[in-house]
Amino acid sequence: TLVPMARFVGDRSRRDLSINPSTHLPGPAIIEAEIDRQINMEAQFAVCYADLDNFKAYNDYYGYFYGDKVIQLTSRVIKDVVFDLCREGFVGHIAGDDFIFIIPPEEVERICGEIIRTFDILIPFRYDERARQRGFIETTNRRGELEEFPILTISIAVLINEDRQFGHVGEMSRMLADLKTATKRKDGSNYMVERRKKY
């Protein structure tokens, strides 16, 4: 069972440094502390690492102001779905378009599915009408070449800690990074659950 998040106490100025200024979500230090807390409590929980596909192209094309609006939209979608369906859930913002949420393993399918469904409905409205109709924008890629980039999608890598499988957050971090890469190779919005044991 997921252990509800306790109020973090201690030096307030240090805590405030770990709150993302754009989304007001907990940042990396609090995310790490919450994962370690769940591990130490021997809880069964799922860590879900969400990020956007082709966000750099969108940001380059529309500019920082509209890119930040997309980040805020993504944070609201994740927060609303997680807290509507799982009151004891946790949502954090690593940086940029990277988010973490922590939920009970039995809620992964329902919550990830609803985040994807909601995101896919709303995100086209962050494009101009011509791009929506075409289904893509055209801008330079990392090699400086013009490329067509489809409407933004969201990828979610899911790692489940069961039966005290992980001893600290570092063991989960590497597997999540590898799984995120694999998830982003799939077309469209997707989530993928890591089924292997730790390595």
C-alpha cells in the first residue's frame, strides 16, 4: 500500500529551493526524498516518469512563452488526474518537460490511461489552426535541417517497487531513464511498465 506523503519539515528556505517556480510542484530534492521515504517505509508503489515527445521543436517554433504554457498545461493534467483518482498520490516536476508522479501499483493503468487521454484531447489547442489541420509543425532539427514534427505527445515510463525490490532511489533512476528512452521510441502517447528485476 502506498504510504501517504507526510508534510516535509525542516529548513524552509532549503525546501523552497526545490519548488519549481513555473508549476509550483515539488522539485528534484523533494522528489528524491519522497521516493526514499516510500522505500524506507517498505511501501509498494509505482514511480511514473512522464515527459513530452518533440517538446524542443515546439519550444523552438512557438517560443519560450508558449512552451511554458504547455509545461503548465501538462502539470495541471497530471496533478488533476492523479489527485482526482488517488488522493494519496504524489506529483513532482524534475525540470523542463519532465515530471514524476508516485501512485499505488494497482492504479497505474487507470491513471496513466487518463493522463494520456486528457493530454491528447487538450494539446492540439496549443497549436495554431494551420498546424492542427496538418497535424505537424515544420522547424529545424538538431542537425539544422527542416523537419516535420507531429503534435506533441506524452510518454510515461513506469517502475514498480514491489517486495522491497529497491534499496534506494539511485537504483530506480537508471532503470527509469532506460525505460523512458524505450517508451519514447513508440509512436503517439504511451506508457510502459518495466517488468524486469533491477540491474
